[in-house]
Amino acid sequence: MIICMNINWILLRQITILSIFFGALLGALTLIPFVGTISFIFLLCFISPLVIWLLVKYNCLSLESTKDSIIVGAISGFVSFLGFSIIYVPISVILMKLFHLAANYGVGLMLQNATFFILVAISIFLAVVSATINAFTGFLTFYILELIGADNK
């Protein structure tokens, strides 16, 4: 049995670009002490509502079912964490190895002795965790947008 899917490549590119942008921005913000914790939690939980809201606001995305919101949430969560890792991990390693500075002490200790393979594995694992959490928040965003839409009618 062959399942044929129509993939909207333009929409997928828009989701990816927005997610990478917000992930990289939060990667830079996470390096700042005291702001880092808040930006990291925002990255793990609230990227998909932001991406979904922006795409719906500019009529690029029409959520027809909960499945659409879950898929968009998972994609944006995964891609944004990879964008975050591309900015955050190298800068943290450089700060730790050259200047012995760490924005987060626990992460700094881990990055000090980690190999490239371990860094990639941890980044991919946390990207999957971010995708799962953002899929759920995307699901909640669908219902909130439906509730707001029902109130406006």
C-alpha cells in the first residue's frame, strides 16, 4: 500500500526558516546569564505557538485539523533546537576552553570534556524532546486559535 502525501514545500520552508531564526536567536540569548534559563524554557515549550501564530496571522498557514498543528509544532520544535545548538554549543565550547567561562556551570562542565559525537547525540536527543513538547503546545495553540475564532464569530 502506497501512501501519497502532498507536501507544501513553500510552507515547510517558511516553518523551517522561522524556526531556525528563533532557535539561533534564543541560542545567542541563552549565553547571557539569568536570561538563559528563560530563553531555554521558551525554546523547549513555546516556539511552535509563536511560529503557528505568525504563519496564521499572515495567512500562510490554515490549520484544518489537530494533526496539522501537531506536525507543524513538531517540525518547528525540532528545527529550532538544531538552530539553537548550532549557535549555542560552539560558542559555549569556545568560552569554556579558551576563557574558562560558562553561561551555565553544569552545561559548561559537560561541554568541557565532551567529544563531537556526544555533542551531536545530545543535541539530536534534546531536539526530539523539543519536538515532542512543541507538538503538544502546537496542539494547544490549535484549540486556542479555534476558541478565539469562535468568539469572534
